Amino acid sequence: MDKKGIVFGAGLSGLGAKELLEKNGYEVYLIDDKVALPSEEGIRLLNEGGIEFVVKSPGIPWKAELLKVAKEKNVKVISEIDLAYKYVDKNIKIISFTGTNGKTTTSTKMAELLNFAGFRARLAGNAGFSFAKLVADEEELDYVVLELSSYQLENNPQIHSNIAGIINLTPDHLTRYNSVEDYYITKFAIFDKQTEDDFALINLDDKVFDELYKRSEINERVKAQKVYLSTQAKGTVFVYENNIRVMKNLNSRIDEIQNFEEKIDEVSEILMKTDELSLKGKHNLENMLFLISSAKILNVENEKLVEFLKTTTALEHRLENFFVKGNTTFINDSKGTNVESTLKAIDSFNNAIIMILGGDDKKIDNMPLIKRVKEKVDFVYLIGDNAQILIDDMEKVGYKNYKNLETVENVLNYLKENVDFSKDQTVLFSPATSSFCQFKSFEHRGKVFKELTEKIIGK
């Protein structure tokens, strides 16, 4: 066996990469300081020579010594996504979504919709299933839907997507990037390998995306046909008077049509009313426009599309209504891992809100969140490492309705003894950050919250 490769990281993507490489005749060295060969062994192998490439798992920082040595030895470093794309059956079409928020919901629902419409589709990428593992399994498919994080779009990715979209851009991962703009621009790599035969979904409502997209050096990167989305009657798929409409010619735009209001029935078709969507909230309307535009490009029947949009259910840990005590509803939004996501969660409710906030300090500006909390939230219970940072910000705006109880368990025990559950109110668990200080992942965090709620608050 002459072909040798290193897989750096033994998570889902790393294990998938290892399986795919071995299936294609490689001798694979799995490097992971916790559960596999140590980094020092990987460095020794690189120094010896004969390693063709290193497959880097997305969570590993570029400053890792092994990656520095690989660069010194001119050994190529690639992602698991690019490795998988090298071997995937090119008859399978790729649909890719990225963005700060909403990419998991949009990607998951896209795969579900395609299966609902009779196609063979699978979800992979950042959503929790290895693309490389999927390719190694050699399942017969029509489509693969990829959720791509910024980490997976670093280092000049080679993935070619037939349909691609950036859902939105808000500050995140500032411990990884030199600036918030570096983080944003990394996302635009999702369009780089597309051609004029492909489709780029353009969110006209996202101000950050729009400002960057208007720059010539970025706009020139988007060579695919553009399909424009808007919740304000500007795009190709758009909302007009509470109706979701689709332009009959997907390549035309409203602002290019004279006397639009007179011609609206002639140039577009009504798909459904926005309040008929089963997934509620402005953020989900944004997500569903990406879904609708992709479906129209792929010629999914309107009847199937509408039926799906009216009946599909929310994903676990995303504004998940899982428990009711008296007139108090408990919402698990553990996927609220950044400020913008939690802002959208707060805006989804009109009754009294009791919030559970906090976790890791991600070195981001929490003030937009704190100002919204002051406007709409009745009381905040704090957990995690950044509790004091949030307290300092709340004091700056004069918000006093908070209590630092450090852990989810402490909060729920306090609620049980001190809250009147007969009131019409929502207990919203949307931490606005990650919580690796206390949990393995947002899924683990949400699971613990739900289990403790049912155990402590009771039926």
C-alpha cells in the first residue's frame, strides 16, 4: 500500500474521511490527541515523508503545530468536504447552504422536502453527518444537501454546488477570525466553484450580505444565475401582501418590471400565505424562501411543496415547544448559540418572557441582545462563564431583573419554588452563546434542559 494520508481529528468528519480513504486504497493515520495517535506522531510521519495530504477536521485551528509542519513540507491540507467531493458520483447534484443562523433548519428541511417530493436525498456536512461517510456508503442518490460552516469553507474549497446560498450574516466565531469581515467573506467561498449553469440564492433583505455582495471583487465571484429572495416584494421569490409569490421567470427581478403592481398577477404566481407556514417567525420565513426557491429551480410540484411547508415540524433544540406547566410554556432553543439567533427567538413571543441566558465568552458585542432584553424580557436567569459580562451590560442599560444562578439545574429549582405557572408566560432557554464550559454541544445542552425541566418542574 503506497498511498498514505493523515486524518487530523477523530470526530464524525474525521472518521468518515478515514473510512472513505481506506476504501480507496489509502493507509490512513488518524491523529487526535485524545482518542487516537498523538500530534507528535503525525509530525514525525510528515518529517519522514510519503504523506500525500492531511485531511483537517473543521474544528481544528490552523495554528496547530501539525498543520504548520505540513505547510513547511508542502503537504496539502484539505477538508473532509473536499475529500468527499473528489470521490462523489458527479451525477448527484449538490445543494449547499451556509450562514450564521438558519442553515441547519434550511438544510434539514431541504433534504426532507426532496424526499417528500419523491427524490432520493441525504443531508450531510455541519448538520451532523459526514459527507465522506455518505460517499463511502455509495447510496444511490439524486441530491446531497450540505450544511456548510465557515470552518468548512476555509482554505479555497473545491466543492461545486448546483444550488448555493448564504442565508444571513451576523457576528460570530470572533475567536477564530482576525475580524468579523474575515468571517463574513469566508462564507462567500460557497459560490466560488459554481458556473453559469448553477444557481446562487441572493438574500436581498440581509444588509451585511448585501453590502459585501455589492463589492466588485465579491460580486465577480458569483458566476451562477442569481435568484433573488425578499420578504419585502423585491426579489424573484418574495412576499407581497402576506402572500409568498414566485416570479414565473426565475431570472427576472421585480425592480426590472415597470408597473409592477398592475402586472403582479401576470408576472408571478401565488404559492401560499405566509401565515400558513407551519414554521413560525420571521427567521423561518427567511429560511423557507431559500427552500422554495430551490424547489422551484428543481421543478418540485407546487402541490407537494405547499403541503410540505404547511405540515413540516420544527427541529429539536430550535424554538422547540416541549413542556407546559399551567399556562407557562417552556421553549428549548439551545441552538441559540449567538446573539442574532437569540434576538430572533425573543421576537417570536408576545407574552411575558422569562429567559435563561449565558455560557461561553465568545468575545462578541452582547449589547444588541441586552437592549432587546430590556424591551421585551420580564426576567433573566444567568448561567455559565459569561454571566458577569452580561450582568455588567445589563447594569449599563439600567436593567435590574436578573439573577445569576450559574447552572440550568439551579435555575429550574428556583423557578419551581418562586414562579407562578398559572400566568401566561414563556420560559425561553436561548443562551445566545455556546456552553462548552458546561456541556459537550448545543444538542447535549438542550437535552439536559429538557430532562431537568420534566424532572424538576414535573407534569
